[in-house]
Amino acid sequence: MTTIKTLSAGKAGLAVAIAGSLCAGTAQAQLAGHNVILVHGFQQEDLANPPPNLQAVKNAGEDYWRTFWLTRSDARIDWGSDGRVEGGIAQQAYQQMREISQQGLCNNFCIIVSHSTGDLVTRYLLENQARWLQSEGLAPLKILAAIDYSGAGGGTELADLALNIAYNDSWYNWPLKTAVQAFTGIEPQPDKLGVVNDLQTNAARNLAMTPNPIPRLRFVAGGSSFGGITKPFIEGKDDGVVPTHSACGATSATGIDSCSNSLSLAGKVTSQNGPDGLWYNHFPVLMNEGASHSGVLGSETGNTSVPVVNNTTLNGLRVDFASRTYNKRAWWQWWGSGDRYIEVPGSKDTDMSTLVYSTLNN
């Protein structure tokens, strides 16, 4: 039997706040008083069937966010995954950024919400957008912060494998090929991998790496995707697509198990194989061992979130998640206080997107 002993309780009103955010008709487009811009992640359908025009790209981008964030946003930057970040993706993104600037949506600062490869795309846009817009006499977008779910800005080993398979399609590579096909949705070919080229770990970690003053708030998952077949090919802990070293914002692509050296993804207070360092202005805010790569966007409950960087203000955005510390003994432990854990109370009863929105919007 497992015995749980509560040592300290956090904010008691969290569950009430979360429940209130779920009521119909209560959704607001703004977050913490600022307009929200969405930047979606990799869409494997674009590799099999490249979108014919920007409208098709926008239609797919709208569908991507329907679970939670679509009704809580004011604009999107949609892009086709058949392109490259410094090529077609940047061109598509700039057309939409021009419109955002012309409409003045970010005059009072915007918050960007990205997912997966959207993290890498966002980093490239943040480095270049002021120069691009000013060259046309337009005002640069004023960005307060970026909320990055399962951020792939550090790349993924699955992209490295995809390129390897594309150039070496031997029969004995079938386990790798199966994992790569689950990730890309196609049989890899050198000229049909689009943004997957940019997701190779070395490529991603050499794209738009100039230090940026805009804080990147990281929300990290450790669950399973594609039935678990991709996990053996990703370094360290992962969410089935993105390794923890990328999602946390670690300076090295070496496999790690947590964003913290003293706290596991499950919240256990113990020594961990954590990052040697984090990129400038990257802050791992929450970890969630059970959430899957796509589940962080509002489709999964039953997983406990763990606070890492908390009780702080980042560029004017207050990060103040409830926190509870408790001890838990395994069924075979008849003595001692057990292991110490930290969690966001009530987080298991909701999804990560609702939790983040409810907390940051207070």
C-alpha cells in the first residue's frame, strides 16, 4: 500500500480556478491582458501532400489548435512543413507577420504560444522579425514572452534518423524505418523531407542562436507517442517525438532525464541527469512525465505537472503555479517517511494547456 503524507499545501484555489476556465462561454482571446499568437508544429501530412497555397496552410493551422488554444488566440502564424525554416516557411510567416503589424495587434505586447517545431520557427522569427518589418516601414511586433510546449528548438534524433534512412534504405534498417515513418508519415526521400532537415539536432542548434531578450517559458512532457516505437531512438527522456534536452532548452544535445538536476519529471526530489546549462532566457516552468507530445495542447488529463521555475516574474509575466510538497512510501516501505515529491495540486485533474492558461491568466 502507498502511504502519502502531506508536508505543505500550495494555493488551495487552483482547482476552482481550473474548473471555472472550463465553463462554456468564459474563454477570452487574451492571456494576462495580452493578445496571443499561435505558431503550430510539424504537420506530417504536408510531406505526403504538400499544401497548394497559403490558404491551405492556414486551414491546416486552424485545425491544429482546435482542442484548446484556437478560441483563446488573436492571430496565428501558419506554415507548411514541406518547406525549410530559412526558405518557404519564413516567407509564409512574414506575410502573416506583416498583417499582424499592420493591424497593431501587438501594440500592447503579444504572447506567442508555440508547439513542437513551432519553437524553432518562433526562434528564427524572433531573431529576424524587427529587421524584416522595419525594411518596409512597419512596426516590429512587440512580444512579451513565448510559451513553448514540447519545444523542438534543439532538434530531435528522429530527424537525424529520417535523413539517414533517406540515403540508406537497406532492409536491415527496418526498425529505424518503422520509427521514422511513424514520425514523418512517409517513406523518407532526400528531397521530400522539408522542415525535417531543420530538425536534425545539429541543424536546429545552429539556427538563429543569437541571445534574445524575450523569455521562452518551457513546458515539458515525458509521455509516449506512436505506441512507444520511437522512444528507443531518442536520447534521454522524451515525449515520443521531442527529447527532453530540446524541450527544456538545454545547451547540449546530450540525453538528459529532467530539466532539473534535483527533481525528476515525476516530481521526485532526487539527484537527476539534468542539463549542464540552459540557453539564454529559456525557463523550464513545468514538467509532466505522463503527458504525450500532442496531449499538452489540451487533449489529456490524468497526468501530474511538476513546477521547476516558479514564483517569479519574467518580463512582466507572472509565473505563480500552486505547489505542494509531500512524502510517499512504496507498499513495501514499513518505516521512514518515504520519498519526497513536489507537484502542482489538482494538475492531474486537468490538461496542461488549461492549467497553464488558468494560472498565467490570473
